[in-house]
Amino acid sequence: MLQKEGAVRIPSGCAITGFISRDGRRITGADAIKSIAVMHDRSNGLGGGFAGYGIYPEYKELYAFHLFFNNNSAREETERFLNEHFDIVNLSRIPTRQVKSITNEPLIWRYFVNPLPTRLAASQLDETEFVTKCVININTTINGAYVFSSGKNMGVFKAVGFPEDVGKFYRLDDYAGYSWTAHGRYPTNTPGWWGGAHPFALLDYTIVHNGEISSYDANRRYIEMFGYKCTLLTDTEVITYIFDFLHRRRNLSLTEIADVIASPFWTTIDAKPTAERERLYYLRNTFASLLITGPFSIILGYSGGLMALNDRLKLRSMVTAEKDDMFFIASEECAIREICPDATGIRAPRGGEAVIAELNEEGRRKCL
């Protein structure tokens, strides 16, 4: 019997897209909306979101905290905490516009902050660890408050709704950045709520994800031994913390992290030349609990770059392309063609292959 389009669940649902200008050209958020909107049928209206990098050049030395509050008492308690630990240079509601399909929105505020030197010195932590602990403290101890973005010169914007509506709601056409990622959600095992929408973020690391993590409990138990707390009712949250832990705290390269979370099978490792085999044995054994199993395709955003990665069996679709200084990643080629019809070099990365695009020297000089 014929089914109407959209009448059945899409098992590979969720849409991801991202792009970066290697030259550091600032591109309006409208392009990110246009790219994700063409994959509308991969999501179901229970979550959408965006991450933009280079969007706050006037405050690029400050941490930009984006927060959801359930009520004003949560906001007031959070602001007391922030005043005790940070110099608040600017604060305001995040501008939004009315969109009929976006409802039940929390209070959405933005704070540009720097750690107070006295508090930072007393903590005996480096600055990024101090900020991380403060973010986790707010998210786990202040009822009704959630920091959903905390990096420098970047920001996450997310909500319950289709992604194109979320982009309009946050007025992303008013922002411009050198890099954008976007997500349209099709939740299967977890609820659709504002905090559970993608991207997930910590400092400047953001993750958009299509798939399902069957190793979530093992990954979560391991990462929480190092002070992280998974509180957002979705498996994707743990991927962000894994990247922060391995990249910032353990100083692994992005390709080494790919070899941890999407490690080759033992038979593949055994067939490698000696030096490569020993390297992969070390990573696989040392970080065994951070192997992510289950189908996934992810885009990692970070200051200065993007990384695309599939699970090692490539159970979720993802393609990449280029045009001049631009690099594109998406679940489907149509999302790239929608904003760059003459993109070249369309390819589907292999399972477990890390594809990385970063600002060039000119771009870094302009943006970082």
C-alpha cells in the first residue's frame, strides 16, 4: 500500500550541515538557515539549532554565555553567581522575533564575561578549566538555569521547533560569522525540549549529531569521573564532553580523537604497519571507554575550524564539498547545492575518517 510522504518515521532522521570560509569571510546566518531548511523532512519539529563562529568580533576576548532560565528567580540566582566569579561586561536578553510555531520559550539571556582575577588565582585552575567548572556548577546546582553556550566569539542558538523556524526566531540573518553549523532534530529515545536541542556546547566546542549512541552509558560513566555531568536527557551531550576532555585536557589531536571514538576494528589495526599499529593500540586501550558505538555522523565546530566524522561502519549519511575558500559538510548533497550550486569535490568520507577544514593564515589573522 502506498504511503503519503512524511507518514512514516525516517530511520536515518536528523539533519546536519556546516560550512566555513577558510579566508575568514563573515557569512550571514541566513545561509545556514537556507541549507538546513532544504532537509526539512529529516526532522519533526522537536528541535533545531545553530552555532556561529566569529559572530561577536567586538567582544571576541570575552566569554559569551547564552542561558535559558525557567523564571526570574533562576536568573537572579545565576547573576549572583556570575557576579561572584566573573566581571560582567555586558548583559541583555538575546533578541528574538515572534514565530508562530515557536512556543513556551524560556527567558533567554546573554552575558559577556571575564573571570575575576582574584577568583581565578584562588581556584589554582587555568582559565578554561575555571570557566568549565563554573558552567557545570550553574547547570547542576541552580534549578531552572542552563548555560547552553560558553565560548569566545561564538554562540549557540537552539529551541524546540523546525530549524528554519528556530533560525528566524533568533534573527540569525542579523549575525555574520566565518563558520556555521546547524541541526534539525528527529528524537527517537529522548524528549524534545529546549535544552535537548542541538548543538551541544562547552567552551568553543559544539556538536551536531545524526544517529544514536548505544555506548552512551559506558561513555557517560567514564567522562563523569573527570568532573563532567550529563544532565540534558540526550546521548549527544556526552560527545561534546569527550572532545573537550581529549582535546583540551589530554592534548590529543583531532585525528587522534577520531581514532579513539571511531576506532578501527582490531583486525584492521593488526594489519597496519608497526608504528601505526602501536599508536592505534595505545589509543584504543588507553581510552577504551570512549569508543562510541552505534550509527552516527557528527560535525564538530571549534574556534578556527570544523571536523566531520562518521561512525566506523558509516551507518549515517554525510557528504563534503568545496568551492574556492569554502568548505561544506551536510547530511545530503542538496543542502550544499542550495547555498553553493557550483560546489565541487563532492565526496562521502569513509567510516571513521576525520575530515578537517580550518581557517588559513589570513583567516586566523582576521578572526582569532
